[in-house]
Amino acid sequence: MIGVMRVVAIGMAMITWVTSGYAADPSGYGQPGGEFDIRIPRVPADQLAAAKATKPPFAPTPEVLAEGKAIFLGRGTCFQCHGPEGRGDGDAAKVLPIQPRNFTNPAFKKLRTPGELMWVLKNGSLGQSGKVPGTGMLPIVGQFLSEEDGWKVLLYELSLGGTE
């Protein structure tokens, strides 16, 4: 397979996709222009158990969720890709080959733990392991946000939408 590289500038970050080395182009894991298959973990298999066991250091109180929302809509720039309501429909999503995660999807919330989401915030989801296809999500925690702010954002994301 011949590798393809796409580069898109979004907010204060540069996103690069390298889609070589997979049996299929990662965009094939979801419907065209759709959300990446929620059943496929972003965390490499050898780190998945530890990620799943990682718990938030605080509860999702109304104050924590309000801070998480402010970060999501502000300096975290999450809304640019994930949309202001977390549906994966932000303005930047229009130019991405895979729709950003829809945090209002109850099925997604049943499949992914907070620890897995923190792993993605720390490591991104660019397919860097060669074992898990990438989505274009950049590592945010440690570069743009502190770990504490990352927890607040992901707890806010998990509060969006309903449950099944």
C-alpha cells in the first residue's frame, strides 16, 4: 500500500495523518465521512488494561463540569473539531477525513472508560503504534493542557448527551 499524508492546520495545532502500514485506510473503519468505529480501542493492546484501570482523581461535580466545559469551549479548542455540543461536527470537522468523536453517543460512553480517554488526551490517536488505526486526534495533555484540566474536559465530555 502506498502511504498518503494529509496535513491540516486547526487552531493552534498541526494535525498530520500518515495512513500507511494498515491493511485498510483508517477512514474505512467508519462510514465515509463518518465517525471512526467506536468499537476499536485507541489504546494499544499492551497498555489497554492499565488505561482502563485509570480513574479520574475527582468526581464530576457541577463545578468540575463547568470548568471542563469552559476549557472545551475555550483554550482547549476541543469545540473546533468536536463541535460546541460535542457531536463531532465542529467547523474543522468539515475538512477531516474521519469525523471527530461524538461524545453524545451513549454507545461510545458504554464502551470507553475515562482512563482510555485520558490515554488518548495524553498520547493522541494518530495511529502511532502501527497496531491501532489513527483518527487524527492530537496529544493535548502535556502540550496544551495540564492533566487536571484534561480530566475536567473528559468528565465534561462524558456528561454530554443521554444514556441508553
